[in-house]
Amino acid sequence: MHPARAWRGRSQRYRLEGEICEGCGARLFPPRDICPECQRPARTPYPLSGRGEVYSYTVVYEPPAGYEEQVPYIVALIKLEEGPLVSAMLTDVGPEEVYIGMPVEMVTRVLHRQGEHGVIAYGYKFRPILRRAVTIPSPSAPVTA
Amino acid sequence: MREVAIIGIGQTPVGEHWDKGLRELALEALEAAIRDAGVERLDALYIGNMLSGQVEAQEHLGALVADFAGMHGVEAVKVEAACASGAAALRIGYAMVAGGLADFVAVVGVEKMTDASGETITAALATAADAEYEAVHGMTFTALNALLMRRYMHEYGYRREDFAPFSINAHRNAVHNPYAMLRFPITAEAFASARMIADPITLLDASPVCDGAAAVILCPADQARAFQERPVRIRASTVATDTVALHDRRDPLWLEAAALSAYRAFQQAGVRLEDIDFFELHDAFTIMAALSLEASGFAPRGRGVAMALEGAIFRDGRLPIATMGGLKARGHPVGATGIYQVVEAVLQLRGQAGPNQIPHARLGMTQNIGGTGATVITHILEAMD
């Protein structure tokens, strides 16, 4: 990816920045400038929360050029809290653990690399929502690794 | 507007043509169509193609094929609409003849895929999706269809094996099509145990990568009889679009563009659903066949797979589909597919489909889908007599 192209998409890829329609209030991601709901201009930036749930998912075994080193990887449609669907890889989770409806959150990861001298493209992926660690002190229980 | 007829058809076998490039494939189909029509001159040539720039580093196919075919000076342009490029080129050819801008027009669909590695083809096909928001996330075309298929199974309670009749039907029909790539029957057991490509899609849900070219010759319907004993009239030619990205659809399981283009086609032709004798649909994946049946009105929502399970899609069913093997078994040379569908529909309407002949076929419908449904082009064809 040309550096300028990666740079143009920085607000979307790093911050999940969409748009809000001044007319009807629809929250849009990716940004599309004209609201698909009411056809009025929608150019006000709106950062999305990055939380949502898995709408559908699959595992890619036969990758396109540039993604060979990540195989097998999970791609999904995520239904964001604010309404839009977004396409993204799932990370920090195995295929057997994913299910439709699984709560997920956005993280920033390497999307792909273009060889030793190419641009490393970063962007959003989604992982299962991390729960706050809860530790119950129990001095009698043996600690196993 | 003038009525338009198809007076000539030609096709190359679909397969791995190591000995032929884009221009040789295109010429082979074009020459066959010209011979079939018996025309002496052509006013224009339209080429449907998707991948030539990416796979063969060759664009400008209009002039390239015109020159190679010895049609010096003729009007010639390439038309691109992803996997719907073939039907898009036909749409342009149709408009030229219908509008009176040309009398004799050739439309060729051609694709050369086997010169590239699997990774290159997978990346090239993904350019039909949204590069900034789908392909960059490692999304492939198979993956996009797998997302649809999994959600469909989730919403309507189908199992993976329930999709088998689509592939069984396509393979059974390809056996008797000398131009088809995969001319062997498959069993439900083979379908159930096929190799996974992108869960839940296996090798036997998906159409193969291949080379091929197909061509048709068009002219005003009132001149058709001078060239062809059994001309076929184009009763409808319609294009509709939807969002390129699957995630931008309000309802990913509803192919809005297929619904629109089918509706417009029925309107233009002045026919009803029940009048259609067979349907050459875009079964690039089994899930696309189901969604196309539903959006076009042949099955209620969620019942496309049930329609296949009931046997309605077989040659003796209510609505035979993929009558010469479909994309699944004839093969899916992407930019050529829309023309293969029309060539096969013409064979049916002329009564030349051999053992696959649908008895008394009068009206056939073809539907060519680009991307995951962003461009959908429907044609309704009728036997003239």
C-alpha cells in the first residue's frame, strides 16, 4: 500500500472514525459522505465505540497475496453497538471459540506487511471483550503454571 | 426502440487452456459466433472481461481483440463490472442495436485466469470488493460468501449438507455439456466430505478458476430471419446496483440489486415469474444460487435452499437452473460467464441442448452477479417463431 493511501485512511483504521448524519442522526461506518438512510450530507466525524458483536465469521485457508503468513485467519462481520456492520479480522481467539453473537471490541494490530522494505499497514481488528481480572486469594490452593 | 435478436453464438470449452491466451480464446468464440450467424460485417464489438489487467497485464481489450480478429477500424470497447462484466457488455451491445446506433454487434466475454498463482487470482478477484474496507482485512471472495452462508444457516436453520442439491444438479447437467469443465456427477456423500476452503464453504460449493470465452451476435429482430433459422429475441435487459461492500447493506441476506433487476426485467418483458421455463443463475457459490432465487422472486425469503431440496431446480422441476452445468460445473471464467449463460440459454431456446433439453422451452432468464451482489444484470430471452 502506498504510504499516502495508508495515511488517508488513518482516522478510520486507527480510531474507527465514522460519520454522523446531520439530518437523521444515523451513525455511519465506513464514512460515506451521503447518508444512505435519508440521502442528505453526512460529513460530521463521529468516533465509534469499537464495541459490538459477531454477525457472521469464517476462517480463511486460501489467502490473497500478501496475507500468506497469517493463514489460517478469521474474518468476520461485526455488528457495532451504534448500528453499522464492519468487516475485520478477529484476533486473540481460535476458530472453535467464535460464535455468532460473541461480544467483541476493537484493537489495533498489523493488517499486513509488504515485504522487508514495504509499508507495514496497521488497522483495526476485533477480539473477545476482555473481562476485568478477578483474583480470589486462596493461600491453601497450590499454584499451577 | 428496436427489438433485438441473437442470431449467432459461439463458445470455447471452459478449462485450463495452457495453449491459448486472451486473444486466441476471444477469437475462437467470436469466429464460432460469426459462422453461426453467417454475418459478413460487424458494426461494433464489446468485450466483457474483469481480470486481464491484473492477470495478463493487458488492458485495452476492445482494440486488441478487434485487431486480432482482423476487424480493422471497427468500434470496440471493453466493459467491466467484476463477475458481471459479460452481461454488462451484452447490455451495451443490446442498447446499441435497440437504439439504432448499430445493426450488427458482436459481444465477447473472455477471461484468462490460469496464468496466475492461486494467491494472485484470489487477490485479483477481491478487487470486486471494497479495497479500503474489505480486501485490506484479508477478505476473499470465498470468505465473503462464507459469511453470507453461515449467517443464512444461522437465521433459517439449515445444515451445510442442505446446499448439496445445487452442486449435484450443476454437475449432473455438466456431464452432457461438451463445453463444461467439470463433466462428472457428484454424490451427496462427496458434498458432505469435501475439502473446506472457508468454513462453511467447501470445494463443492464453489465454482472453479478457469479460462474461457463465449460470444453472441446481435441484430435488429426484424432482420434476424435472414441470418438464423431460430433466432432468439432479447425481451429484457436490465442492470441494477447495490453497495460494493457487503457490510454496507442494511440486510446482507437480501440481494437488493437482484430483486431490482429481476423486477425491471419482468416489467420490460411483460411476463410473469411463472412464464419463465428455466433460469441460468449465478451459482458462483451455492449460497449465491439460493439468494438469487429468493431476490428474483422464485422462492420466498429463506426458502431458496428448501426449493433446491424439494427438487424444483432439477431439469424436470418447476424451475430448472444451471441447465448446462452452471458456474459450479461448466466453470466460471469470470468476465466470460455472463455470455456463457446467454449462449446456453440460446441453445435451450433453439432446442439444441441435447440430453439437457428442457422440453418446450420458450422463455429463459439469465442473471449475472458482480461481487457479492453489487451489480446484477438480468436478461430474459425468448424463442422467435
